[in-house]
Amino acid sequence: MSFEWLEMPAASLNNVALEAAQARQMQLTKPLGSLGYLEDIAIRLAGMQGTQQPELSRVRIVVFAADHGIAEEGVSAFPQAVTGQMILNFARGGAAISVLARNLGASLEVVDVGSVWDGEALSGVVVQKAASGTANFRRGPAMNETQLAAALQAGRDAAGRALKDDAQLFIGGEMGIANTSAATALACALLGRSATEIAGPGTGLDAAGVTRKAQIIDESLELHRAAMISPLEALRHVGGFEIAALAGAYIACAQAGLPVLVDGFIASSAALAAMKIRPDAANWWFYGHASAEPGYVHLMQALDARPLVNLGMRLGEGSGAAVALPILRLAAALHGQMATFGDAGVSEGQ
């Protein structure tokens, strides 16, 4: 495996469709700008899909699962065994994202990209492990180059399956005990910030637990600082397999022209890494929800992003993006189905 595919440029939005969408918005039976951000969303979707009738009926949700060596340091309120238990829960349809996918009519796939769990083959679960968990990045790099390439490729492959199934939107989720620590470390490395500014409760740490978690991450960042000379090296030293897979999926989707709806804190740390690797890929991403993790605001500033909803969520799994999906669908419907002033015989305002 190699990293050469990351050098391929993202697809270009359809400028003709973008201009036509902007013109159409001026003719719809409403005051210009009265639908706010929904208008911008619709115009971008039209440019992404190359049509004035954008549609998001076929949505693929992919949850990447992996374990983390940093869990050895007690940075999570839950034991590592929960990762494997949640893979089972996803497969049985009992997780939050499972319920959301069913009710949204979206297809759900789970990719075990690096859990320590070694259970039965499960329907709807793709096993594509880079390894059985990352190494403890407090002691050394989280992964080697071969493992990083494998995790990125797992994301690319998931995007490829979504494209093969003619998906119109990709939502990436994640599951992995201690992955907020990996996401925090990665965000700190990419943003040049201390973990005391970024670290949050994750699965439910108390204030003392968050303080200890930040200290461990800051110590780890100091260990790897000289080696993290690129976004890929930051991913390799302090990231997670599911975070790398998300980054790979986001880049692959952009290269193929498939819109993405990014989830919360962990997914956005992957998006930041992906943008640092392939800056033009960010043109293909929307952002689902404002995570309650305190570091999220710094990621949004760096990504120049605007989340669609703010419900105080911090579950992960792609759940916040799934909850925001109806907003994208409604923006597309309004753009394509509203009458123009000419159609309706309504006088235009001055």
C-alpha cells in the first residue's frame, strides 16, 4: 500500500450548475436571502450534483471502529471491551446510529478497521483491520507507515463501495474507546494548541479526569513533536485507525465528487487532517452538528466551517450528522420544488 492516491486532486464543482442555482434562487417565490443558510446549501448541492434538482435520497453511513493503546493510561470512563460490544450492537441494530439510519432510510455499514475484538463474522460488518488496536502513543508512535496506509485505504474502500451503490451523500462515524484522546492529540498537533485548550470529557470523565487526560496528551505531544512534520506524520504518531479511515474516506469522496456530511469532534479532527493533506477536498464537505466537546470550536475555526445544528450532542457514531441530514434534504427540496415568480404569477419585489 502507498500514499500516492492522496495526491489526486478533488473533483471540481460544476460552475455552470452553480451559476444557474444562484440565478434560480433569485427567482424563487420568496425574498432573496430569506431562507438563509439553506440557500447556500442548495446552491452548493446543485454545483456538486450538476443539477437544479439536487437529491439526497440515497445516503451511506459508515461507522469505522478501532481500539487505542492510549486506553492503557485510563483516559476513558469506559473499558476497552466496549468497542467490540458496540460493534455487535451496531450489527444487531441497537445503537443510536442504527436507529437513525433506519428512520432516515439510509444504508449503514460498519468497518472494523482496528479493534482488538476477534468475534464472529457479522452481517453488515466489514473487517479490514490495519492492526488489532494502535500502540500507546504515550510510549511511541500509534502506528507504523504500513498500518497508516492500510487505515487510509480502508476509508477509501468504504467510499468506493458507497459510490458503487450510487450513494448521493456519505456520512462517516466512529467508535473506539479512548478515541477522543487520539482526536484531541491530533487536533493539538495540527492546530499548535495545548491539550488543556482542547481536551474534554469524552465518554464522561469528571473534571479531574479531564485534567489528567490533558496532561497525558501534552506529555505525548512533547514526545512526538519533532517527528510530526506533516499531517500524515501527525496521524501516524497520535491518531487512530478509525480517524485515519475517516480522513481517507473524506478525501476519496471529494476526489470522486461525492458530498460528505461530517459528524462531530472526532470526525472533524479527521476532516482537519484530510484538509491539511488535500486542501481542495474540503469543498465537498458539510458539517452536521456542533459537538459539545470543548475543542470543537477550534476545529470549526480552522476548517472555516458552519455546523447545521447544535443539540449538545457528543455521542459520535455519525449520529449528529445523521440528525442534521433532513436539513440538507429540505434545502435541496426547496431549491428544486419551489415555484419561481414566473411560474406562480407572483410579482417580484423591488
